[in-house]
Amino acid sequence: MISRITQATTDRLVASDPGLVRLRLAFSAVLSIVVAVLAILPFHQPLTVTLVAAIAAMTSAFTVNDETPGKQAVTLLLGLILGAASLTAASVGSAVPPLDSVVFVLLIFVAVYAQRFGSRGIALGSLSFFLFFFAMFLQTHLKQVPALLLALTIGIAANAVVRFVLVRRHTDAEFLRIRRAFRARLAAVVRAAEDHLAVGGSERTRKRLRTTNSRMHESVLLIEDTAPEVTGADSANRLRRRAIEVELAVQWLTITVQRTCAEDLDEDVRDDLIARMRRFRSLIERDPRELPLISETEEFSKMLVEGSRIDEHAAPGDGVRRALAELALADVRAQRVAEHDVSAVLDAAEDPEDPEEKSSAFAYDNQTRSAIQAVVGGGLAVLGGELVSSQRWYWAVLTVFVVFIGSSTAGATFVKGVRRLGGTLIGIVGGLALALLVSGSAPATLALILVCVFGMVYMARVSQVIMAFFITSMLGLLYSLLGTFSIEVLWIRVAETAVGAAAGVLAAVVIVPVRTRAVMLDDVSALLDELDEFVEKTAGLLSGAENVSVIEKSRDLDRAVDKVRTTIEPLTHPVNLSSRRDYGWHVLTTVETIAFRARHVAARSQAGLLVNEADRLLLYTGRIRANIAMLGKAIGDPGGSGHGTLVRDDGTPVVDRIDDPRARSVLTSFGHLDETVIALGRSFGVEATDPAPSGKG
């Protein structure tokens, strides 16, 4: 019993943090603080200066996320220079008010605008802003600047030591942990499918299926990203292909289970299917190094035999049995490639384009508008914050910065403001309880501060509410450490947060507002461009005209879908009670299905597979690309008319006439992709022709 609970807890932890990336970042932040504090102690600096060293170490630990150690080192060096300027400006401004508020608000514009330069811009903007904020929080003075710069240097150096020496990223170990997470999440999807079938389908189990599939997809993407770093170039694409095949098989299992729930099943059939899935889940070994043991079991052989015997006149439940067999086979193939197979890759990898190179330093776009809104919101926050507290108005400005970082629409700003305020309210209770608990004990206070830092960094990518809770609790402990703690101070913090959230939302709604729907249309249009390129390149690969990595192209499409998902979140969030919520879910589900169908095509495409059917292939893909172009035109001009009608397959390239089952499978997958594009067209009012009288096979 205990071992089962321990195993389940371990699986949940591994699955929640693939590769333990968040755990490593959180531990690095805490260790950086400890190293910085120990390094500055021999200089016998006051507590405020010591805290600057700790803050510099902490912020550089979780903001600097460049791809390579070399780029990280450059960002840390630039952060030292900009951080020194930020600390100096804050110390000078405190002596000449209201210069500090003016500079602080202008710094918001710079930090938000810097998002266009990718991870380095976000890191440098955030580092400069937070150092300015904490300088005001600690009430530093001009005469302390030399000591503050020393503390800043020690803090960033401490993080460099932790980052490059003490807690280095080991790609082999990380890849193994990601594969473990893959196993745990695979088991989670099967478990969710069991529950869905057991209750005959429900909204709760359907939502769980969606969540577990999404988390499974996240693990697959991590495997694809990490594979080139830990395997040879010859096997990276092969591994990516196999990982996608497993994901497709998992998604097909969940689709089949949902369809089966709509049928009238005998209890014996239902129990048999649940038992099969439970047994399959028990065969999914947690440790990838023990694989592929599943292929050596009797159950595995039975799955394959039964799956191959199922014909068009399948008995009830045979769809689930076939899906289980296909999943077992795909899983074994993927694990064999990950462990042993270094076969030559079929596709030539392309160098992905650097998104940072696409950004213009001076362009008026959504990010520029967000920066303008942020600076106006910051000005309003200063005015409102001064009315609440002339000493702690900077809390309101901090809230404005937080709600605008990573937000490009009014809806996203509103949702982040609500989350920030909610986390702060909860954090007030936590901060008060912790401060009273360790009152008078500096070591205990420091220990709890480190716990809060760990929780803040660990949960930053998971929940803004929980992150805000840890931040507020940490600040309450800092007030206690500085001897300025009181319940009144904490309530001022809540009031300033509310003022900042209101100022940010007001600026986002009134000042050159960026509507969520407008950005969604832009993102969907960009997704269609990626889809068109994917179809074009895949057709070239299949016809033998060119040799490209369609796996990479499908990943580009996945990134475009992720962008749409982020943009649509305000429409689907529970705080949105309008009818657009269902509309947002429909659009999101459809674009996710497009990505799923594209991965299906990518996993089955091989160079020259349809070289003898090139003309037929071009007819097929040409119609799909024409539909994509027409839909893109309609989305680009939503108020226009006369965009035409999307065309369904009229039966011209008949799949049944192709003997090669692999070629038929690819064309069938293209057909499913085309139908999903047509489904997306319905979301935007674009009609389609009536279905062809004959199927595609």
C-alpha cells in the first residue's frame, strides 16, 4: 500500500514537471541566494545591501533563460551593466522626488517594449525593473551606491557560479527525466480513458482527457526539443517521428473511447475494455531504462494479434482493442529508437529560424501598444498609489508591470490583474501567519524566505495566483526581517495591488486598446500561413521534389497553435461569462485538431513515397492550399463579403486506387486535415460545398 502511494506520488511529481526543469530553476534560485549571502558576509555590509545581493542572485536565476551557456553568460554581463544603472537611478531618484516615480514609469515602457527581443530582452527588462523596485522597497540612498554595486556584482556572480558550476544542466540526465515524465503522462491518459469509459462519458472525465492529452503533448515537445542535444544527428528525427506516432496513437485511443461511450455496451464488454486498459497501464514501465520489456509480455502479443484480426465488421469494443494494440506497438518502437536505434534519418533537418531575428527594433505593433498602455497605466498607478500611501506607492506600479509582461491584449491584462489580486489576498493571510510564527527568529525568517523563493520560482509557469501568494508571503517576511512588519502594511499592499490592477486594466481598455479577438484573428492567420507552408513542403517531400524536415514544419505549426492558445485564454477563462467563451473554446479545439492532423501527416510522410502519384498528390494538396488561402483572406477581412466557398474533396484523387497502404494513409490524413480546415472556416462564417457523394476511402 505504501509503495503504491509512493509510486503514484512520484509519478505525479515527475509528470507535473517534465525533466524536473522547474525544480532545477527553483533550486538554483535558492542556492544562488545562499551563495550570494555567504559571499558578501566577509564585507560586513548592512542588511539592506546584503538583501540587494540576494535579490540580484534570485532575479538573474529565474529571468535569464537563453538557449546556450554562452548566451546566458552574455545576458548576465549585460544584466550587471543595466542593473548597476537601475540601482544608481533608483538611489538618485529617492533623493530627488518625484524623479524616482518618473524614472520608474519610464522603466516600465522599456521593460515591456523589450519583450520584442525575445528571452534576452525579457530578462534584461525584468532584471532592471525588479532591481529598481527593490531599491525603493529597501529605501536605498545615493551614498550606498558603491556598496550596492558590489552587492549586485556578487549576486550575479553567485548565480553564474551556481548556473555554470554547481547546478549545471546535464542534457543526458534531463532527457532521461523527460522520458520518465513521458511514461507517467502516457499512463495518466490511459487512466483518464479508463475513468471516462467506466462512467459512460461525462463532462468531468472529458475535461480530464483533454488535460492529460495536453500534458502528454507537452512531454512530446520536450522530447523533440531535447533529442538533438543528447542523440546523434542521424537518430534525432527518427526519435521525433516515433514520439509523434505515440502521441497520435494516444489521441486516437481517447477519441475511440469517447466514440465507444456513445454506443450501447454490455457491462461485460465495458468491464473487459477497462480491464485491458488497466493491464496495459500496468505494463508501462516507469523507468525507460527497463524498456522495451512490454514487448516481451504475453499481453503485448495478444494485443497485436487481436488488433490485426479486427475487420470492418468489428464487434462492440473492437475499436478500443485496436487502438490499444496500435498504441502498444507505437510505444515499443519509440522506446527502441530512444535506447538503441541510430538508423539514418529519412528527412534532412533544417535550421529553424530565429524568432528574434524577425523582430524589428522599431515597429508599431501589439507589443508597442502594450508598452504605451503600460507607461500610461504606470502613471495612473503612481497617482492612485500616492493616495493610498505616499511611502509605498511603488507596489501599484509593480502590479502594472506584472500584468503587462507577457500580455498583449486587454483581456489578457484583465485576467492577469484578477489573478494577481487574488494571489495577493491569499498571500496576506500566509504572510501574516508566517510572520507571527517566526516573530523574533532571524534564522527561521530567512529559512521561510528561501521556501517562499523556491515556491515562487517553481510555480511561476504553473499558476500566477500561487506565485503571487509566495511573493506576498515573502515580502511579509522581509518586512518582519527589516523590523517594519505590521498588519496595516500588508493591507496597504492589498490596496496598492488593487489600484495597480485597476490602472493596468483601465489603460489596456482605453489607451489604443488591443482587442483579444483582433489578436486572435492575426494569430489564426499566421497559423494558416504555417499550415500552408507545411502542406507545400510535405507535398514536395512526398513527390520527391525536395528533401525537407516536415517534423520541423509540424513543430512550427505547434508553436503557432500555442500562440493562439495563449491569446484565446481570456475568452475561455472562467471570469469571462459572455457567450464568446464557447466560441473561444470552439476555435481553440479546431486549431488544436489541425495541429493533430498535421502531426498525423508528418509522422507518415517519407521522401518520394508518392513519386508515382505526384500529379494526384498535387491535385489533393492544391485544393487544401486553396481552401487555406480562401480562409486566410476571410479572416484578414472579417467584415468583407464574397470570399467564396471552401471546396471539399470531390473524389478526384480516389484513395482506393492506390495500392500502397502507406500512401493511402498519408492521403487519408490529408483529407482529415482538409476537413478540419473547413471546420475552422465555419467558425468564421465561411461556407463549404456539400460533401462529395463518394468517400475518400
